[in-house]
Amino acid sequence: MKLSGPLLLLGLMLVGCSTMATHFEPGANLARLKHIYVQQNLNDNHGLDAMIVRDLQARGVQAESGPLTLMPRDVKIYLTYEDQWDWDLKDYMISLGITAHDAATDRLLANTRYFRPTAFMKTQEFMIHTVLNRLFDPSAKPNPPVRPAPVKSSKEMDREQDQD
């Protein structure tokens, strides 16, 4: 009995929760796009833009990165990213958000944020791949909430029947 308490506490400390939040604007379909630009984050000391480009290229997408001022004219969307790191004997990423913007209007198309604060960290490549899967897989889109039909009163139903 005395041993089960410390084991339970250790288990709770080792378990890490991860969350992912995704938002798509109506009509946004990123899966059909084949040329994407990744805006380089000047605060990125880990080369995430190059990792994002490699992951997109592995999906068959023409991708490149750099400052927004060097974005090619034929690009339809560009991606921005925001990362958060922690340190526990070494740096590890705990959060990654990627946002897709319309290149012509700067309008937000979609964004996804993956948060995994745990001592058993995942690699940057794993987190990038997970976030891009959510953004570029059309079946991963969250379904819009369905509004239930308003409930009609018996008087309204009677009126409709009288009109028929």
C-alpha cells in the first residue's frame, strides 16, 4: 500500500496531455494548393521554417521559405508559425502554431496550434508533421456545429396544416 502512492504520483507526473485546436475559415481548402511560401520567423533559432518546407515538399507541394518581401508572385498562400520552447536539461518544443494566410489579401484562412507540455517531448519534426496533417488533410477539418431545427409549437403546426 505504501508503494502504490509514490507510483501513482510518479505516473501522474510522467503523463503529458496534448491538445490541438484548429480553425478553418468557410471555404478554405488548403489540400488543393501546390505552391506555398513559409514566412521565416526572425526569432527562430531552430530552423523550423526549413523543417516545415521539407515536410511540405515530402507531401508533393512546391515550398520555400524566407522573408515575406521575397515571396514569389505565383504563391496563393503563405504560412506563418509560432513556437514555444521549454528547457529541462535540453531545449524542447512544447507548442507550435501554424497559420495559413491568403497571399493576395493577407486574410486568415486556417490555423492550428498543437500544445504538448510534457517531460517526454516529441521532436520538432513530429510536431510540424502533426500540425501540417491537420491543416492540409481535408478530412481533418472539424465539422461545423449543426444548429438544431427550431421546435414548432402545436399552434404553428396547426396553422401550417390549415394553409395546405
